[in-house]
Amino acid sequence: MRRLSAHTYLIACLTVLPMSARLYPQEPSATPDISGFWELSFDSRSVPRASLLPTVTRARIDARAKKDAYAVRWCNLLGVPFVMDPGRPLDIRQGTSAIIIVPENSSAPRYLYTNRSAHISEDVFDPSTNGDSIAHWEGDTLVVDTVGFHGDRGITAIPGGGYRTDKSRLVERYRLLKEGSILSVTFTWTDPTVFRTPHSYEFRYQRLPATYEPRQWLSCDPFDQDRAKFLESPPAPSKSASRTVSKE
Amino acid sequence: MRIRRIGIAIVGVALASVSLGAHHSFAMFDMERNVEYSGVITEWKWQNPHVHFNVLVKPAAGIDPKTAGTWDVEGGSINIMSRQGWTRASYKVGDPVRLVGHPMKDGSKGISLFYAIRPDGSRLYHDIARPKDDVKK
Amino acid sequence: MRGSLVVLFTAVQMVGAPLYIHAQSPGAPQPHLEGDWVRVDPDGVNSFDGLSAVVPPAQLLPGVSAAAGRGGGRGRRGAPPTDPSAGPNPEGVPYIVVAQPCAGGGPGRSNGALLVNPDSGGVHFIEQKDEVIFAGERGGVRHIYLDGRVHPNPWTPTPAGHSVGHYDGNTLVAETIGFMPGGVPGGGVRSPQTRLVERFVMSPDGGRLTITYTWDDPKIYQKPHEYRYYFERAPKIESKAGKFSYALEEWCDAGDPIEQQPIVPPKQIIK
């Protein structure tokens, strides 16, 4: 090969070097990014029936339902699991120390801490409706472990049956599907006072356009007497409904 | 601001939650007076809406006899106090405590907590407000 | 040889097309604002109400009424009694009561309103390239969009307005419009047309945050109304499992009778 002339070298340097800078690839992201606006549709839930302990009687379930109704009636924070199916989109933002899940209505956001691997100890952690969540990545799956739930606050009913208590543990697995257009979240509840076996169900959230604008919370006035009456008093049956239907 | 020491032999600290309501009135307290109390906690309630505790002052030499008795001490919400270093385990019934607070204007035994004084002399403030002698610029 | 270079050049172009320099773009978030913060009192005002007193007074246009006593304070000095209690208060029953019980969905702390004027509660930032979430553990979340979107038009005014932002070096600059009418610290006033610019400036060591608020509205202010709030990293909370910083959940039950006590306390029984 003939030796290159100096000017050829110069041209090569001026041309190739900037290109070599472009050649240096961005370090591939180690973890997926689940940030975005996500919404459940009518066909987004796969929820089997939970296997409950015999001690979870009808009376206990009804008592729980009353407490849940109280939380709704008084506009209290509703917590997990409600916040993951709140009837409106979720805004999920993945930061460097935590992932925040922001519901679009009256409930506290969830923080999934990726900067620690230990739960806050019971001597100082005040049980809450959202509990204490720590998260880590296993390949392309975000695994979230939550304990520290308050057993009497918010909506405690769990999809498929059962309810959260202060003994409950929730493990969630988040995965992006279909090139990031779907966020699959598998929820697995264990509780020695409620479930006979671990209870799992899956939600698949659809990604909304990046330009989506979250809406303002709807009003919730616990001192609105009309609202209170609406929630606390079921409507009386219609008189027409009691008439026998003609067989003609 | 003069701080008067009031010996408190037994301080009952009942920490009661105070509402998280947005409009909280301190009008009943003399917020310009800082008074020091020391005694033992008799009841401790770490809950919202406000942390609340009882302090029992026993008569002693140098103590104004009018200040002897049980004092109601009002703190703030758990979150606000947690952010100042308080935890559920900060005090318990039977613990001695020194604190500085703003007394009720009408002379009844009520205190709006300003800060507690730890054995090493450092302070546990109720809220973000500070006296002039303890600010960081 | 020249032909080899041309081939090489072309190949590099083709291979290099999808690749790019691994450098942070000017709009990418700086990671250090993220975390937990709490306001501090650098003036030694002695009480929370005093914090609002250090906000300089707003210079309003003639004819514009100041929003007296709003913003900046959690207490209300001289609040009139509403329902005086008739009986004595047993020992240990808290007598510090509130004029307005908590209401989770009300406009007071929901929808991010409190984060336009943070109080003593912790605040948290989560930074992602398209959005910064500014959340308060005493209620509410603000969305500060970094994705280049413009303020929607039309926009129904909200307690916290609509915020867009960008990074100016290490400083997050947020612009907000679309507020519901109301007050501003320092006796200021705002309308849906009022513009708020917040500059979130970190100290070099990342331990302190200064938020500079600048309210401007040619129909309200003689000149932009500016003041600052100061924050420090929230101290880590010590537990048996270690020292961590994390968001606290503030519980409030409007149905709790204690929330509905009268503002004038019953006379205490003194033992």
C-alpha cells in the first residue's frame, strides 16, 4: 500500500474523528424506563378469586367493607391497592433514587425506592396506606416489595378477595411489553391472617401519549351533606320494579 | 427573650395527634414568650393530627408554685416533627424531659412546644422556626 | 488509497447514523435536585407565623387589593372563635384545635397548591427527562414538564396552575400560569394570567436549595414580586435497619371527632 500523503491524513482526521465521536455509542441503558402516563382499560385486568383462610368469615369481610366505605365517605387517603386502579391514569416517573407513581385523584403518591434494599424498621416506621416500598431490577423486571401497611386506613379490599392488614406483604413485578406500549404489573399478596395461599393477579396498563395532561383532582368534600347521604343511604327500590311482570 | 426555668419532677407526655387541618390557630399562646420546663413525661401520644404530651411539674426549690401541676404540651403533626428529628421513640412515659415552649395567654397550663433539649444540650425543634441564637445562614 | 478512504468515510457515516455522542443534552435533568427536602428558617423568626413576616411586601398597582394574611403561615393569629366549648377539658385531652378540619380532596392542599407555597412538611423531587415531580408529604403533587410542551390553551385555572420547565445549568427554572385567583405571600394577589417563575438553585455541595419566586402580572404588580424560601436535605431518619430518607405519609381523618373540636379550647382542669 502506498503511503498516504500528509494532506490525505489530514482530511481523514478531520472527517473521521468527528464521526468516531458519533461512533461511540451511548452506553446502553442498564434498566428499562417505565416512565409515562398509564391507564387501565376495561380489558386490562386478569384477577382470579383469592383463596382465603376459613377465619376470613363473611362477617369479617363485611366489617372491612364498612371501614372501606368510611374511608370513601370521609375523603381519606385510600392507599394500596386502590391507588393502582384509581379510575384515572397514573403518572409514573423513574428517577435515580426512586420511582414515583402519581395517581390523578385523592391519594398519596407511591414511592418505590431503588436506593435501598432494606425496609424501614418497625420501631420508627409509621404504618401507612401505601406502606414502605423498595424496588430492584431483575433483568427487565422491576421487583417491588412492600410492607408496613396500616390495617385500618384507606380502602383495604384487594381485587379477587381478601383485604390488606398490617401483616400484609405485596410483591409486584413490572415489565414493559409490546415495545413499551404495555406495562404489565403482577401483584402477589401474602398475609398469614387472610390468604390460604399467595394471591396473584395481573394488570396491563396502556401507555397514553407523552403529551397527555393530567387533570385536576375531582372535588371531595367530606362535609357535603348531600354527598354523605348519597354514600350512606342506598336508594329505596322503585315502586314500579315491584310490580309483577306480565307474561303476555 | 427570657427563658424561665420551671422544674418539673415528673413529665407526663401524652402525645396526641393534632388535626392536619390547614388552619391551625396559635392565638391562644403567647408566641413571643419562651419558657423552659423540666420534668417527667406521664403520657406520650405519637399520632396525628398533633403530637401531644403531658408534663408533670412537681414543686421544688426555686420553682414558682403557681407553675406546679400538669401541663398539656402541643406539638405538631407527626410528619412535621419527624422532619425535625422526632420519632415515635424519642420519648416514652417516665422519661425526663427539658423543653422550651410558648405558654397559654390565659395562664392555664398549656404549652405550644418550641423545642425539647436533649441531654447533650442539642435541640429537637417542633417545627422549622428557630430562635435567633440557633440559625444557620 | 483515496478510494479506500471514501469507502471508509461512507461506512462510518452509515454506521454512525444511529449512534450519537454520549453526552448529556442541554435539556437533560441534573440528578441532584432529586430527593427529600425540608424548609429552614435562616432568620430566626421564632415561630412559623414569623416566616411569612420576612417575605417582602408586594408592590401592587393602585386599586389592587392586597390579599391580607394569606400564604406563608400555618397559624392564624387572632382567629375568631367559632364554637366555644361549654365544659372543662379533662387532663390529657388536646385542646389545640383547628378552624378547618382536614379534607383530602379539597382545594386547600390538594392539586399541588401547597407546593406553590411550601410549609414545614417535607417535599420531594423525582427527576425524569420529561418531567419533574414536585410532591409534598402534606398533600399534593406538581408536574413540571420538561418535554417542550407549551401551556395548554384553553386551560381551566387550578390551585397550582400549569408548569413547564427547563434546566439552566444546574438550576431548574419553572414557569407557571393558570392559577385560580388567590393570594400570594407578602400580600400579593394572583389571577389566571399571573406568571410565576421559580428558580430552584442548588448550593455547590448539593445540601441546600433556594427557591426564588417571582410573580409578575402587569395588571396587578408595579414590579415583579420576588422572595426566597430555603431548604435543606431532609435529615435521614434513624432506625434499627439503618438511616434513610423517605417520604412520610400524612394521615388525616376528617371523620375523627378530634378534628371537629371548636377552635376555642375548653378551660383546662389544673391538677
